[in-house]
Amino acid sequence: MNIENEQELYVLVMNAPIGICVLDAQTLTAEIVNDSFITVAGKPRETIVGNFYWDTFSEVRQYYESALENVVREGKPYSADEAEMILVRHGKEETVYVTFVYTPLKNNSGDVKKVAIWVLENTLQVNSRLKVEESEKFARTVFYNSPVAKLVYIGANMVLREANEKMLEIFDRDASIIGFPILESMPELKGTKLFEEYQQVLKTGEIYAKTAQRMELIKNGSPHSGYYDYIYKPLQDTAGHVFGVIFTLIDVTERVIVRNKLEEAELSMRGAVELAQLGTWSIDVATNGLTYSDRLIEWFGYDPAAQDYNEVIPILSEEDQQRVANAVAWGLNPESGGLYDEIYTVIHPTTGKKRILHAQGKTVFDPEGKPVRMNGTAQDITLQVQVQMELEDQVQQRTEEIGAVVEELQATNEELEQANLQLINSNEELAQFAYIASHDLQEPLRKISTFTSLLESKIENHLDENSRTYIAKIKDASIRMSNLIRDVLAYSALPKNDDTFVTVNLETIAKQALEDYDVRMDQTGATVTWNRLPEIKGIPLQMSQLFFNLIGNALKFVKSDVKPKIQIHCSNATPEEIKSVHLKEGVSYYKITFSDNGIGIIPENTDKIFSIFQRLHRKNEFAGTGIGLAMCKKIVQNHNGEINAEGSSEKGAVFNVYLPIDK
């Protein structure tokens, strides 16, 4: 750049909108400095004009002195764009960003006479841009390192623009699918509504979310079903147009499965309660609130609607009121063990009808021993009590007539005693069933309720180790309750109906039972052998249950480190054997023996094991509900046969099944 008229140069410099400082090329003394330059420099004019440039800007001398010397020596300009430097401005060090140019000013002979320094501060713009870049970097870091599956779709064809590792893991794909339409890379998604939902978000610009949606994906080359929560969040350009979405996906398969199992367990429990014709009730100790099931509301003619449980006391017969109130108070005392068991009469407030109920309950205590809730059941035993009373009245009436008809009375008394015995047995079974429904079924129910609450508080975002523990506990309680309900229902559903008897091949029945236990046998190395098994007249399903339970029993009660060996042997029963099990003499029977090498049976327990709900081992030793062998006995008796067991603690257990020979 040539200069001849210094006056023109001065005017040009002073009126320039950017900072300009003109130096003498030989002495590097500042001759002209405009206001814009002073603003950028942050130094008084008198410290710049007339002074050696590097004395004024010593803090940056080491970085740019050689560049300025080259401009003077070679006559070529030097520039720096958004250079970061530390300047002392207004007495303080500041980090600033400036764009500057060292421009040589030459005379007509081409000699460098002066150097113009052009300066423009970019600090504000650079800092703003750095913040944006930092924000974008942070966002990308969060996106790619998020434990939640995320991806970005763009364009009408739903092109996969970005996907983090969690998303690729769920899709069971690698990064090669990025950059292509998702439906081309994952054709199994064509069966979902993901594409239609994506188009809707592009059109409306509104967030779209779904929960617990079932999806069929391909993993390891095979179909895989799962449940997912997902959300589309629209992406907009500067003009406000939606050009894509951020898609977030959460795998909730395990949570949905747990929820479904809980619902199934609750449904099974309700079925058991309905089967037993029980009413359920609950007392909230904190509020004294009482709640009833629909059946109890009908019986009491009163809906407590969570009111104080003492409000229901006047509905009881007067002679029962104080006793029931005291029993509830004692059941809430930790010293009682939390048990409540009372029989009382309810008087319907509208109809005046009396109903006799047998109520049982169990109190739940907190870790400090304070009562939290009492849950229970009630059974209508009005009919049983009335029948009992009628029988007693009949006995009394017959007794009064004994002088006139002694022989007739004796016969009648025998009939009444037999009927009374049958009634007592029936009442015992009903009471036993009610106890199971209110106690053994109530314990798993309490666990389900407790651990479900813990699960709900832990599972909101991600499953940690505690959450998995709670879920495992819920599963264990649900399985035990489900097994108990199943076996009770199975036991009660074993009627004897001769019309259903058909020809049953026991060879086929045995093979089917082994197919059901193939996994268990492979795991334990078990073997099952038998000689030729006959055909009989019977009920196929019950015969399958018989063989299934007896073989399963042998596979369950095994000795540690001993491979189970099970032998099934069929022969014709001898008259002595038939007589020993109290079967009909003159009838031929098969004797089918099931023997194993397991832990065996103590001789004094050989009769106990066939009683319903009878368990000889703790549940943490051997799983079960105590119903399997009771079912076996009922099945054999349904077929006019008998079953017994032989005790041994060294050679294993032996079960003998006697079935009639069809002729």
C-alpha cells in the first residue's frame, strides 16, 4: 500500500470503524491511534502514541514481534484471525480474541515507511460460538453415553442419522445401519406402527409417546419379543420446520412380565377365595379404617367404606360384640402372634336375617413390632351349624323315645352317628381349606403387596441390584401361592365318575410322564425302568396325574451326589396283600410298585404322607405344597383301588398301587 499524503492517511485512520494504529517502520513508534484501537487495547492514548509499540504491548511481544519485523523487512502483510491473547486492559489481565492485520505502507519507491495495524475484537462472538460448540459437544456426549436407548431419524424415509450404543444393542445391529432408512435395515419393523407414528410427528410437530408396546425384533437371527416404552420428540430447523425426531426407547419387558405374573397371581388368589365362598376384610391400624369385599357387604348389609372398624360391632349379635372387640384388640397385640379366629352371628340391619360367620385374620407388623394392618377372611357356616343343631335335636328326640322303641332307636342312632361323623369330617375339611385360604395364601399375598411397593419405588428409571432382589422375592412368593392354589383346585377336582372310565394303557402313561420330566432327568442323570405295564379301565387324565406325581416325588426327594434310580414293577397282588390294604376279597388286582434310591420315608410317617397339606420337610429343603400324595390316594380310590407306602431311610421309598384287573 503506497502512501504520499499523510493528511489523508490521518483522516482515514481516525474515522475508520475498526481499530487502527500506524507505526513508524524504522522505530516502531506509534504515530497515529484511533478511538477504536484504544477501545480494543484498553490502554490510555498517551501510553501508546509516541512510544515504542512493544513497550506498550509487552504481554504479547514474544508471540508477534517476529511477524511485525518480517512485514517491515519483506513488505508483505501478516494477518491473524480470532487470535487468542492475554492483554492487560484497564490494569487487569483479560483473555480476548482479536482479528488483526499488519499492513506495510510503502512510498512510490516501494520502501516500507510505515506499518498500519488493523484490529477487530471478536471476544463476544468467539465466546458465544464456543459456548454453542461446548453445548453441542455436551449434548452429543449425553446422547452417545446415555444408558437409555436413543436415536435420530430424519427425512420422509425415516433415515437413521444417529444411534447410541444402547439402541444398537436393543436392535442387535452395528453402526453400519446408520445413514440408511430404518425399514430397509430392519425389515421386521414393517409390522409395527413406528413409521406411521413417525410421519404423524413430522406432520404435527407434536411429541408422541407409547408405553409397554410389544415389538418383534430379530436377535441372533431369531425372532425376539419384547415390551418397550418409547417417545418421539420432533427436531425443528431455524425456520420452525420439523425435519426429524429424537427417538427414545426403554426396554420394559421384565417389568411387564412381572406385572402380568402379579395380575395372574391375584386372579388365581381371587379364584381360590371364590371357590371357598369366602369374604375378605382388612383393617388399617393407622386410621382404624375397615374395608370389606362385596360378599361381606352383602352379608353384613353394611359398607364400611374405610370407616372405623368399631362401627361394625353393633351389627353383631349382642352376646358376641364384646368378645369380638376384645379378640380384634388382642390380635393387634404382638404378644398374640397376630392371629385372630372367632365365630359370631351377624344380624342384617335391613332384613333382620341372622348369619353365623367364622372369621380368621393375621396382623402385619412393622420392623418395630407395631401393627400395620390386619387382613382376614370370613366363611358363612350358618348351614353347617344349623345341620349340626338339627342332628343334635334329632338325637335328643330319639333318646326320649328309647323306652318304646329301643331296637329302632339303636339303628337310628347308628345312622345318626354315621351322618354326624360325615358332617364332622366335612366341617374339618372346610375349616382346613378356610385356614389355608386365610393363612398360607395370605402369607404370599403379603409378600406380593410388600415387594410390589418396593419394586414400584425402585423401577422408575432403571433396575438396580435391590430392584432385582425385590422382583426375585415377588416371583418366589407368587410361584408358591400359584402352586398351592393349583394343587388345591386339582385335589378338589378329582371326582369319581364311572361313566368316564375307558381303556388306559399304562405303558403310554409312563412314557408321557417321562417326557414331562426329561429336563429334570438330564440334569440329575436319573433313570427310570419298568417291566411290562398293563391296560386297565380308568380315567386317563387321573392316571397321568398318578404316574406324574409318583415319579416326580422320586425325582424330588433324592440324596445329594446320588443319581436317582426309579423302578416300576407290575405283578398280580396276592390274597394276603389284598387283605392287608382292606380291598374287596374275591376281586383280582394289579400291584404296581414304585421304588427309588432317595432319602426314603420314616416308617411312622407312611400313613401321614397321604393326608392333604401334610409336609414332612421345610419348604427351603424340598419344594411342594403337601397335596401331591393326597391326590394320588384320591385317584387310586376313585379307581376302586388302594395305595400304601413302605418306610426306609437307607434304601429309598416304596409306593404300592393296587388297581382292579379288568376282566
